[in-house]
Amino acid sequence: MTATPSRLTVEDLSYEVDGRTLLDSVGLTALPGETVGLVGPNGSGKTTFLRCVHGALRPAAGRVLLGGVDTAGLSVKERARLMAVVPQDATGVFGLTVHEVVAMGRSPHKRFWEQDGPDDTRRVGEALRRVGAETLARRRFDALSGGERQRALVARALVQEPGLLALDEPTNHLDIRYQLEVLALVRGLGTTNLLVLHDLNLAAAYCDRLVVLQDGRVVGAGTPAEVLTEELLATVYGVTARIGAHPATGVPHVVYLPLP
């Protein structure tokens, strides 16, 4: 039910507020079906970059290309047909059922006055089954646990039929089990995924490539093994760490040493 995963190309993206540069010529590429993680310390520009990519902010310079299309020339509805955003949580859904929240994702494909039809209902059901949340359809969204809400928000994104999912801290405030479940779910969708993450070990485990931001600039990019070095963590995060292979998965695993 999702569209073909799209190639994301971001070229020299810059963003300023009141003369202060928050992003300085940031670029990245996410290949179709690839999961790319944005990491970096607080204030490095991760969320600002993500918001520029999905159109919540207008960059001062640069381009965002999705499937070769420059998204700057698209309407809000056209952009929503190509990419979907999964926020940390949803606002404005008090009192709605999970089915109703997920059905919101069909709006980019419908006229303003058009009601949900049998095809929309079928697509919502398929999305809920795909994220393992079909039993939640009739429950109130605001009564769900954090992990259940994130599954519902991913389902809402899926019914948009996007080629790209943009996720801002999808594991924030979740217990570790739900963190693992949500990231495994996203990784297995087949969409192109761009994630903002704080936890470097989760980023290493679930991302194909990482892009490290510091002070609005790219200071590292590549596979987790290429990017996560003790030198980079010392320079970017100001911490001393040891990095080895995870005993079960073989991916890089960061162990932080106590501060002096």
C-alpha cells in the first residue's frame, strides 16, 4: 500500500533565524529503502534540518529533491503525497479513536469535502495490521501507551502512501522494549526513512547510514562503523568512550566512560 520508496537528495541546505545560522550548507542522500539517522548533540540542527526537509520550515538556501522532484515547488498536499511525518506525539486528536487518527493520513489523496469511503477504511485496516495495531482501532488514541501511539502514528503515515518517512525522535519517552519495537517496525517497512535520534547505540543498530551534525554543519557521514569513532565522540559530544562490536549483532556499540 506504500508508494515506491524514493531517493532523497538534500543539497546545501541552510537556515537562519534573526541573523543566526542554524544550518550551514547541509547535504545528504538517502537511497530508496534506506534508513538514515541524524545524530548530534542538542542544538546541532537535527530537528531544524528535518523540518526543512518535510516543509515545516523554509530554508534560506539549498534544495530538497524527492524522487528527483524539487519539493519547493509543491503544494502542501502534493508534498504530503510524497513524504509523511511521524512526530514524537500527536496534537489535536483528543477524543478520537485510533481508526480516526490513522484515517487522517488519507486527506492528501482526497478533496476537502470528500468523506471516507470503503477504500479508505480498507487502507486504514491494512496499515493497522501492518504495524501490529489492528486490535487498537476502536480505542481512544489518548488512552494508548506511548508505544501504541507511535504505532498508530506510523500507520497514519503509511496510509499517505509516502516514498519517504521523516521521524523526529520516534523513541522519545518510550520504554526500551517499545523503542526496539518501533525502530524495528520502521526499518522493516521498506520506505526510505530519515530519523532524528539521540541514542547512538539505537542509531547504530537500526540505521544503514548516519549523518552527524554539529553547530549546523555535517561533521561525519557514513555507515555506523565508519562514523562512530572514539575521536568523533570526544570532539562532537565531549565524552570519552570505548567502541566495540555488539556481542550479538556485531554492530558498533558505544560504552561511555565516567566524566573525570
